[in-house]
Amino acid sequence: MRTIYTLKYVWRDLWHGANRAFTLINLVAIALSMAVLVVLLGSFLAFRRNGEQLMDRVGLSIEIHAGAGQTISGERKEKLHKLPGIASLAWWTPTIFLFYSQQGRLCDGIRGRTIELSDPLLDTLRDIRNQKKIGFMSKQELKTSYDELCIIVPFLMLKQLGYVPQAATLHQPETWQNQPLPTRIRLLVKENSPGAVANDVELPVLGVVPDIEGGRYLIGKDCYRILGYNWHNSLRPLLTDRQGQPLFANAEPASDEARRLLSGMSDTPDTHGTVYAQSPTTLLPLLHQVRSLDIKADCAIENHLEGYEQQKSFFVAVAGGISLTMFFFCGVILFATFKAMVLQKLKEIGILKACGASKRLVYVLFALQVTLLSGMASIIGIALGAGGARQLGTLLQHHLELPSSEWFWLPAEYMAALVAFSVGFCLFVTFFPVRAAVQIDPDIVIRG
């Protein structure tokens, strides 16, 4: 009951005729400062989130190679594995095959690359046909001497081979969904010997993905090792897909010589690799360290990340300066108004103390007054700032015709933290004029 009475007293005192002007001035000052802070903080969080989403889409990866088709030595591999900030390292080799188009013509110049089954890139791939994750089956799962023989095809390659129209766009499904996407891609394999006969093989399509890796297709290391690097026609009856169906129809029975060839094949050389960084902050230092090992290294987001860090620092400096300026003036206004309010209430405070009110009670009354005022103003400021920022973002998105991006993002926990910060700031600023009121002598005030 006592608490309710105290709250009613504080609320009525805030809106009393003598204090109403001070209350309104403080409400406007705190609400405007909070609205500016909300706009700046929400814009910065949206900027940072957009940057992180872009980096997630591109990947925190560094493409490395020794140059001119050279292999990366074991010594350099060991040094790479020991670099700080590295999450994982995957090795691959560029590939090139002759593929048949949908019309049956051989197409040259379609490049691809191998991929390890443990490469983190596979965790990011989704088939555009059903949005399911794509994954190779290992030799242990297949119970064979090789990992799954199949191919991951980029959307651009389907356009090159004529399976979808040239005008088709990945983000406009109506331009390609009515086209039958291939479940197998036919290509040509040939022994590396004079007079050898070329063979056609229909390689199962494991998935169709967006145009990653520069539009290159992906095949497993064993697939390239068998079909491209060590191909021999006698291997045809030994090769099957994940259902156990032969890749080559009407192949002659397998010979012991073919089995020895398959088991004794040499591995493909590791001429390229992908270094995955642990976080965006470790990416640039890791890139410089890789280059210090005399290894050619490229990163898709190197320039973006450097610009992003500069923009972030500039944004923080400007936003911090604006926020400090706003809250400085807000603090000055709050201090001055409460100083004036205290001077008006000196006699009332003296009477309260003469009636037995403790210093703690006087502090509590003013603290409740400040908390109610700052809490109410903060909520108004957050509502104004968030609503205004979202409307401005929508207008910019519409009139500038920019790619879809977020202009304002402020989670509920940040809003709660801002309210707490505002209340704490206001309590700190008003402490000194309230302290002066608490220390007065009631006899002097009442007699005066």
C-alpha cells in the first residue's frame, strides 16, 4: 500500500502545474536523444548483419595455388596447417572434360575441379531442385575401392549445355522449372595413349547448384583419378553408381588386370587448395601469412572486407560522436531542470525531513521520479526511432531500386538494454542536484 501511495505521489508531482514544463522538456530531450541513438544503433547493426551475410554467402575462404600447375610441396602444406586462424584446409585439382550438350554436340572448354568429401564447401551446397543438402557417398558406404562417381553441376553449365534456355535466371524459377533438368551428364573419356578409342560415360548428377566457384562443376577426387587422370578402357566393367548400376552399358567382364589397375592408381597431384578462416577477423591476417609462404592466394572478399572494416570504423566514430553530443546536451538539460525543480521544492523537502523523513526516502522519491520520466521517454524515443528508421529504409529501397538489403535491425534485447542505459544515465545526471537537496538543514529552510 505504501509503495502504491509513493508511486501515485511521484506521478502527480511530475505533472503538477509547477513541474509540468520541466517534465515536458525532459521528455522531449530524452526521447529525441534515444530516437537518434536507436536509428544509429539499428543502422549499424543492420550494416554489420548485411556484411556478415555477404561473407557467409561468399565464404571465409582463400584460394591458393603454387602457380603454373605446380604441386604444393609437403613442407608448405605442413606450414599451412600450422598457421594461426585457420579452421580447415582442403586440396583440389582443376579438371577439364569434353561434355555432350543436350543436342549431342561435344562442348569444349567447360572447366571444373575436384573436391574432397571433407571439404566444408559441401556443407553449404543445396540442390536448387529440392533445396536438399548435397553429399557424396564414401567408399566405405558404397563398399567399393572408390568414392562415389558423380558430378555436381552449376546452373551456368546447364545453360552452356542447352538444358535450360540462355535467358533463364536462377532467381526466376519460372524461366527454368518447366525444363527437364538432367539426372545424368554425358562426357567423353579417353586413354592417354596413341590410337586409344574414346568412350562415352553418363555420369550421375548429384545436384544442381547456383553458380559457385566461377561456374565450375565439382567431382570427387576418385572420379577424376579414375576417369581423367588414370583412365584405361579395361576399367569400364568395374565402375558403378550408388545404386550399383554399371556406368558403362554392355561392358565386357572385368579382368584381374583391370582390378590391379584400379587398386594401383596414383593419386592426383594437389595443385590448388582452399584455406578456410575461423572468423572474418582472422581472414585478412591469414591471407597475408599464406602469401608470405610464397604461395599465390586469392580471396573473393578481400577488397570488400578491407572496405567493410574502414566503413565500420568510420560509422562507429561518427555515430559515437553524434550520440555523445546528443546525450551531453540531454544531460545538461536534465541537470538544469532538476536543479530548478529541487530549488522549488526546498521548503517541501525541509518539511518532509522535519516530519521524520530519512535521507533514503528523499533519494527514493527523486529516483522514482527520474526512473518514471526516463523510462517513459525512452519507450517513446525507441518507438519514434524504430518506426522512422524502418519507413526511411523502405523509401530508400523503393526509390533507389537497390538490391534487397536490411536498413534497420534492432533486436528486443538491445531495446531493453537501451531503456536500462537511459534510466541509469538519467539517475547519474540527477544525482548531484538531488544530493544537494538531501543535505539541506530543515530548520534553515522552514524558517527562511
